[in-house]
Amino acid sequence: MRVAIGQFSQLTHERLAFAAQLGVSGVVLNTPVLPGKRWEHVDVHRGGESWQFLDLLELRTTCENYGLRLEAIENVPIGFYDRAMLGLPGADGQIAAYAETIRHLGAAGIPILGYHWMPNQVWRTSFTTPGRGGSRVSSFDLALVENAPLTHGRVYAEEELWATYERFITSVLPVAEAAGVVLALHPDDPPVTSLGGVPRLFKDRAGFERAMALGDSPHHGLDFCLGCWSEMGPGVLDAIAHFGERRQIAYVHFRDVQGTVPRFQECFLGEGNLDPVATMRALHRVGFDGFMIDDHVPQVVDDTDWGHRGRAHATGYLQALVAAVTSEGAA
């Protein structure tokens, strides 16, 4: 097990130097901004957008020049595959373009592509909820969004999205296998039944078991976001045992919340629903040997927009946990 750092989209000197100084193994880029591939440039009439090999290779070599590895890329722009998620005209072209991105990732030596199946993405109802010591955290209250307007024009049925997901994963998984890229599925956040008329498939363990059954492959795995699993309620350690023993946990978002759906707020590690030591031991017990990142962090006093101080705290916490748990019984 090792600790990386992420939640940024550009490889600036400041971010890479920060990562190197903290002593992490590498970085995870979230929806990187690549030349000519911004969301506003998506042209559905050309069949979909993809990332190109040389751009991706430059991301990897830039990290290596700082003594870091590019552990994964998490998320392509939503406009790269929104029609595929919703089964709209142009879905086939987007799936073909997504497959091209996977091939280019493999050729560039980038081993993991994280993705989600949320056409209307992550929802929070506040980003300024008071946390410990006056910190600011994000929170969600379902009661505030139950009457939210439709985000995609109509109400979709759950089985519609299952059909589009099956079509997508059965199309791109063979490409990922050939390219040597692991596809890592992120939970729905928040893990509720539906938002804005769009159902959420990956809101519970049953959804992930159904997804993994669609392709039994070492290249089909999970971005195991502990925060989302904590939002779902009890059973997180059992889920780690289930998916970890099957080698289906590609990497981990190590964060937590207080409360569960329909209402929760994010928090510092060690004050949420999960016992961080027991959780790290559970990962170690199943032989998880990948990386983890801190994911979301509380906004502490005088912090930056990205959260340097909060991330330094969380990263150090995780590094100590990994060192302690992996050394247990070694003497």
C-alpha cells in the first residue's frame, strides 16, 4: 500500500513539488486539461472526443521528472461520454472515442482510468458547513433537492441506465484488457436513488456486484471511495473484504463523513463514521497493494482553494497509518 495525492487537473510545478516534498508515491490527475480537449470543444457531430497519445505521454514524463509516478487519471470530461450514459444519439461515436482514449492511455504507460456513471455528477447542498474548529466542509441534505428540476429533460428509468452501462462496459473492457489499462468505477455521490430525474446505479453494494458481474476481468475494478461507502451506511469493512478478496479494488479514496444518506457532512479523518485504523487493517488484510489518496478535505484556516494545509494533514495521517499497519506483526 502507498499514498498518492490528487484532485487537481494540471501538472504545475507547485503541485508536483508539493507532492514530492510530502514524500508520496505519485499523483492522480482529475479530468486533466489537455490541448484542444476542453469541454467546450466537444463536437458530437464528429462522433466524440478522445485524448491523444503524445499529450498523455507528456503528463506521465512530467511526473517522472519530479520523481513521481502518474498513478492514474480519474475522469474524462463529462461531455466525452454523456450521450453514452443516457443512450442519446451519438452514443456509439462517444464509446468509440472513449475506446481510443483507453488505447492511448495504455500506449503512454498510464495504468488506470477512473470513471463514474453519474450524468449529472456529484451533488452537494453546501460547501460552507461548519466543521471542527471552524473549518468548512461540504454537506448534503436530500430534503433540499427532492424537488430539484430535471437535469436532462425527463425522468429516466433505472434499467435504462443499466442498459447503457452494460453497452458501454462490454464495448470498452476488451479494449482496456488489450491496452493494459484498468477501468476503476467510482460510487455515486451522493448514493441516493435518483437526483434531477436521473437514477443512480452505484449507490449500494448490490450495484457494484452487478457491475463487476458484467465483466470478470483484472482490468475491471473499483475506485473504492470510502467516503461514498460511508455515506451509504454500515457494511464498509464487509465490502472491502468482498471486493478486496476478488482483487477488484483498483485504488482507494480515503475520506469519511459524519451521518449517512439522506443527510451527511464531510469531516477530518478520525471523526467520521469509520475507524481509520480498522479500515486500513481491512485493506491490508485482503492484500490490497495499490495506492490511496485523501480525496476531499476540510477547508482549514488560511488554506488555499485546493486545500494544501488540509491535504498535508490528511496525507501525513495516511502515511502514518500505512506505515503502522503494514509493520504490524513484522517484528
